[in-house]
Amino acid sequence: MAANPRSGTKRLTGGGHGGAAALLLLLCCTASMALTPDGEALLELKLAFNATAGQRLGSWRAADPNPCGWEGVSCSFPDLRVQAINLPYMQLGGIISPSIGRLTKLQRLALHQNSLHGPIPAEIRSCTELRAIYLRANYLQGGIPPGIGDLTHLTILDLSSNLLRGAIPATIGSLTHLRFLNLSTNFFSGEIPNVGVLGTFKSSSYVGNLELCGLPIQKGCRGTLGFPAVLPHSDPLSSSGVSPITNNNKTSHFLNGVVIGSMSTMAVALVAVLGFLWVCLLSRKKNGVNYEKMDKQTVPDGAKLVTYQWNLPYSSGEIIRRLELLDEEDVVGCGGFGTVYKMVMDDGTAFAVKRIDLNRERRDKTFEKELEILGSIRHINLVNLRGYCRLSTAKLLIYDFMELGSLDSYLHVMRRRISH
């Protein structure tokens, strides 16, 4: 401590450096405890999901220093960058946040079998390390971002069973490492670009897109007038600007008539063939043949298990065992056609099980045929029918479980509010 001869005050001479060092240490500790940028991007992703994400992604906390211990998240070490997001079958809704583009070291994105909607964010092109994208069985809309062609390391792209539409970007053909492509059961249209790796995949990669055409699916594309987009060879004399000899005008008109007549006949025949194929396709749909996969299993007890919209990730024995353990404590509602139970599997995934009263059942074949149709329908405003089980004592329908309660309770609450 030294005295200032002019002011008579004392000033600190030795302790100033120590205070600055303590402040610097405090700032370093605070910075080290702050969540990493990848963690902040994941929290934005969680926020864009629906309300159930808060329950299922409870381990995603802003107070953590990094996201490497969060459910479904894998990191690289020692840099603690996010390398994989694995959240299938989580009943997640909402959209995929554009913040996904900030995960520049991401190699695997697996969000399949959820209820996500909205577009695939264009920012995904910034995830240049991506090797695998699994987004099947959601309600994603819009088109495929052309920027996916910038993901040069991509080997797996599965966008099947969504509501995607538009043309297939030719940029996908530049993905030289792509080994698996599934764009089936969407609403894509136009010609499949026959460029790069896109020409190497079979028709199974595109099945269920009725407006697609092109060489990979052996379906000709049509021009603006509805005829096949194949033009006849032009006259070499006309194309070179040389006029035909006037003495052969009659012969020229005759040949033109023959060509036009032949083309008309071919067009009519082609329309008839396509009409016949369309009628066959409609008849197959009426008979219950859909693009959705249906799996029938018969278990030893004599019970019959049928699953729709892709197999459930459980064995038939495990599902039957869970169904047989349902009792009064699992009841969540009662409708005009039976009681509804909540069935929870070992991994925490919940399903709604509706028990159909036996005295209300129809003949088995008619009943199961109707269920096949219902099981093949996917819509953002409809609850997915995942399976059907016939036991000796009951018929059970297995649906996705909706966390926010029943429509009946909301309607009755609304009526009471209006009446008051």
C-alpha cells in the first residue's frame, strides 16, 4: 500500500495483478462449463419437435457441458463433436430444425419411424461428413434439397414412405459412394435422371411413385401432348435447308400420311395398354394389395398377429406376452366398439390397444380385409394402425399411442365450456 503525496489517498500496488488473475480464472471456468455449440444446435432441434420430445429427450439439458451423454447422441473424442443422432421409434413430431446444418461433423442421422412433418431443411448440405440418412416413415413434405448432392461421403439415403413430391434432383447422381437408395412410396414425379449412380439402382428404389418415369423403372415418359416423348427422324434434306423436288410432292404426301397413320395407331394401342394396366392396378388395390408391407405371423398358441406399415421392432412372442398382461390398470378409455388399453414395451415405447367386443365382430375375412386397407393408410391427421392380433378370447387392434389424451375428452371439455 503506497500513499499518494498529492491527494493523500492510498492506492493498491501489489493486489491488482492477483484480482485480474482471479477474474480470468473465473471466466475460464464459466466458459468451460458452457454447453458446446453442437449441444446448442441439438437443443434447437429438440425445441422444434413436439411436446413429447420434452419427456423422451429429458436427458437433453442446457446445464450440461456437452451433449455426449444425451440419449441417442454419439460424439467423437477428444473434440466432443456430435457424430450420430439415433432417435427412431420415439414418436417425435414437429419439424427438423435448420440448426441441423451446424452439426458439421455429423455422420449418421436416424430419425425414422416418427411423425415428423415439414420440409427436409436445405441446411443439411452443410453436414458434409454425413454417411447415412434414415428419414423413412415420417410425414416429410416438399422436395429433396438439391444440396444433398454436396454430401460426397453419403452411402445410405432412405427417404421412403413420406409425403415428398416433385422431381428427383440430378445432383444425387454425383454421390459416387452411394450404395443404398430408397425413395419409394412418396409422390415424386417426372423423369428419373439417368446420371451417375442414379442409373445403377433398381426399380425397388422408386416403387410407389406413380408419376415417375424413366429407364430405371422401365416406364416411358410422355410429352406435353400425352404421347411418348420420342420424335420421328427428321428428313435430312429438310434439316439441311434443301427443298424437296416439286415433282415428288404426291409421293411425299403419301409417305407423310403413312407415317402419321402409323404413329396414330401406335398411340391408340399404347393408350389402350396403359388403360388396361391402370384398371389392373385399381383392381389390385381393391383387393387389398398395397405398397405398404404387411406381415402375418401365427404364434404357437393359435393366436394370429398381423403387422402393418413396416414390422414392429419386437418379436411376435413379446407382443403377444404384453397383450396378455393387459388388465384394468392399463385402461385409458372406452369407446363404442370396446375398451382401449395402454401397452408399454420393455424399451418404454407405448402403444394404444383397442379390444373389439366379440359380439360386434364381422366375419373374419371381411374384417381383416378392411384392416388391411386401414393399415395401409398414412396421414398426418390419422393415428397409425400398426397391427392386429386375434386371440381365442378377443380381437385387438394396435395403434400408435398419442400422449395428449383422447379426442373425446377434448370435445366434452369444450362442450362444458360452451354450456357454461
